[in-house]
Amino acid sequence: MRLLEGPLSQGHEGRAQSYRQVFADGQAWQVVAADAAVAEAAARLRRVQPAAGGLSAMAALELACAISAGAAVLVSNDDQLLDCHPLVDAIDLPLVSSSRHARSSPRSST
């Protein structure tokens, strides 16, 4: 799981174990299938603001899955999403880092 990459790469075994426990709890975690509709949404997200660099395929897929699921929060280790890409700012979805100190996008701090 991509979410574990951040804590594991930084040697944070305790944080990784906490995530594993959450993954095992079906009440706290929802797995979203990357079906055709999610794949198309990800492709459309990648086309938004290409002059600003656009989103990587993985970042677009993460975001499309979160939107599809109606997520309250997106936990990610993708720096592109966490650095508040302009597209992410347009969506009312707080972002939390799995590997850095938790933070949300600027719009939620006002």
C-alpha cells in the first residue's frame, strides 16, 4: 500500500503499525476500487492545469478514488498533493501526510 511507503522509508515502524491496524478495521477504512469511472475521473484530473505541471497518474488516481468514495480526508504520502497543487485547493478535501507532520490544505486553516 502506498500509504505505508512514507513511514517505512523513514524508519517509523510504529506509525506503519498504526496504519496497518487502521487498514484491518473495516469500520475505519474503505477500499475504493479503481474501476472504469474512477480511471476516467483520474484521466480528467490529469488534464486540468497542465501548464502548472498537472498531476502525476498516481496522484490523480488517489484523488479520484477519494472523490469517488466521498472521503472526509485524504491521507497521502504524495508530495504533489500535499504541497497543495492548485487543483487540490479547488476541492473541499483536507489532506494529511502519512510521512510528514499532519497538516491540511491552506483553505482549512482560515
